[in-house]
Amino acid sequence: MLLICAMAGNYISYRLFNERIYLYNALTDLLGLFTVLAVGEAGRIHGETNSILLFYLISPTVFTAWISASAINRVEFVDDEFKNSRVRIIISIATIVAILFLFTALLLANIPIIFAVAFSIAAKNLLIIIAARRNWSEKNISAKIYFGFLLAVYLSIFSIFLPVFGKAFIENIPHAICTLISLESLIFYICLIYKKSINLTDQVHRDPLTGCLNRVGWRKTTDELMLKKNKSAIALIDLDEFKNINDSHGHLVGDKVLVEVSKRIRSSLSTNDLVARIGGDEFFLFMSEDSSQESIASRIATVLHSLRKPFKFGEKSFSITASIGVTCTPKDGSNLADLMRKADVAMYSVKKNGKCGYAYFANISHHQASPS
């Protein structure tokens, strides 16, 4: 029943949100249902002469199809960059491990099928965690909740259900397998909906083109951080002569440049620094981690250097420079709007002094970027 509910929920969500992951998950749940029926029937008639095909071929094939499909869905859920070849390798390994566990259990009569299924599912999820380990640093809360719930379910089954119900739980193969697959599918569906709700909330605070914070998200997040941080720095980045790119190469190329610029800026900063696009070709930075003048200068210089590297889009290639104004708290004040205005003043002082550099509002002392 739980599996059917999860399958129905995924299909309804697909119709509502028109996102393929829900449809794929509904089809995965259907494979899970076939797995429950096939493995359960194989276990029931094991030993009869007419059960060889079902027991040794159909059951492992259906289960392997389910665990492979679920692995693909879970990897895409945990790590959006599913095109990574490493992920494909991990999925292949997970499938092979599942097959080995299942065949071992089927060939060795003294190993219950339920343990083979449980070990296969556990191995699959463990390998997915290893495959997507890079994404944990990005605070993927929904993925952590998913794996946390799964861990709780496995601990409950092996520490409570088996000691209490024991033989009855193991021998009722269809019910036991259905419990494992249904719980995983239901937990995954709940976490999928939770992730969707986070994304919908996040869209209100994000720039749809670059994925950076927008003006609303910038003000909300920065106000909260400024209450916690005694010292921080705010920088305004304005791309020099960006209008010429739009005029010469078109707005489509201009948008691609902005996306690449945002990536280069983020890669030049620490993970705790904020990047916001507040409109056009202007980006704001909030730097709180190690906000000493030397550290800020180093990060700003890194940003300028990364932007000077050629941008290549097909046959088009060009370089970009930027003018940056910097304000620091508490030296330049503690009001966000006032700090943003002062950063704007410092940025325009760079524009007047030849562009391609940065300046602190405190002294409007222009620092020309060193050549490449």
C-alpha cells in the first residue's frame, strides 16, 4: 500500500510540476512493485521444478532493474551534476554489487532473501553517498534527511523488528521486501517534495540567470549575517564596458558572459562569502570570513585576475575587466543601505581613474590591478 501511495504521489507531482524526476520515480516504484511480486513468488515456490526460471532469472533481473533505476534517481537527487562520468561508474558498481548479493543469497539456501535485498539496497545507498560526497559541502539538507531517515529505518529493522518478530518477519518474504522497498520509496518521495519546496522558496531570493542571490535575497541574507559578524566587507563589482558586448555580440552572448562571470567570482571566493547580482552587470560581495584588509585585497585581486582570462563562446573570444568598490564594517558604518551606497561611490572612483581595479571607500585609494 505504501509503495502504491508513493507511486501515485509521484505521478500526481509529475502532472503538477511537469518535472521528469517524478515520472522516473513513479516508474521506479512500479519496478519495485514487480520486484516484490517476483521475489516473493520465487521464495514461495522455491524448490519446485517449475520455479527455476522465476527463481534464478526473472527475480534477479527485475530486482536489478529496480535497484539500478532507483540508484539513477537518487544520484540525480543528491547531485544535480548527473553528467559526471564518475557517477555513471558508481551506478554501475552499485548495480553489480546488487546482483552479486542477490545471486549469492539465491544460490546459498541458508541465506534468507530478505537479507540479500536489504544488503543490496544498503550497498546502493552507501555507494551513492560516496559518489556524491562533493555535494555534502554545499549543505544539501534534503539529501542528508533522506539518508538519515534510511539509516533510522535500517537500524529499526535490524535492532527492533528482527529481535521482536524474528522468524515471522524473515519468512514472510513478500511483506518484508515490500516493507524495505516501500519505506525507501516513500522517504525518497517525501524528501523530493521537501527539496521542491526549498527550491520554490529559494527562487524568490535567486537571480534566475546566474543563480546568485538577487536584490531581495541579498538584503535578507546580508542583514542576518551582519547581526552575527562584528567585522565584514562589502564589495560592488561593475563590469567595464559590458554594454559593448551586448551591442556587438547580442544579448544571448551577454547572458552567457554574465553566467560565466558569476562562476568565476564564486570560484575566487571562500565558500562562506556571498555573491549577489542586483541587476545588469553589477554584483555585490559580502565577505565575513577573515575580513582583514590583506585577505580582502587578496580575494579582490583573485576576482580581477579571473575575469581578465579570455571568455570564449564558439568563435567569439574577448576579455573583461571590472571596477570594484569596497566598504568595511564597522569602520564605514553598520547600515547595509549606507554601506552599499559607499561601495558604489568607491567603485565610481575606480571608473574615473582608469577602470580595472579596486578602491576602499575609507581612503578612495585606487589600486590598479597588476597585469596578467
